[in-house]
Amino acid sequence: KEAKPDVMRNGQLFVACQTDDDLPYVLKYSGEDSFMIGSDYGHADNASELLALQRLKEKGEIDPKVIDKILFANPARFYGMD
């Protein structure tokens, strides 16, 4: 069965992304409420992911409010901490 296109927009699905994904393109079609940075604890130094998001914020490729959602608001909602 094919998923409905609005599944992500309805908050029914969360996606862990990395900053080397084409986030501006993906966000354009999926919305900003379902993405968060995955920790992948123990596999890599994820500080580089946070620094990369900061660089994206500075370059203006992604709205700073959207980056804050990816880093803070969306994970808080996912874990029920909002």
C-alpha cells in the first residue's frame, strides 16, 4: 500500500537526517516538521553535523527557524518533551 503524501506533514513520521543530505530540496517537498538530526551515538563525531547546520544557517540556504526546528523543536516533540 502506498503511503499518502501528507503522512510527514501530519506528524505521523519522523526522519533522522544528516547535513550532507540535500536538505533544502527535501524540505521543499516534505515540509519542516518531521526532520531531526540523528545522534548515531558511538558511530561518529556528530559535532560536525551541528557545525554543518550552523554553516547552512549562515549561508542562508535554510531558514534559521527551520534549522532550530530540526535541532530542537522536532526532537522535543518526537520524545514528548514539548
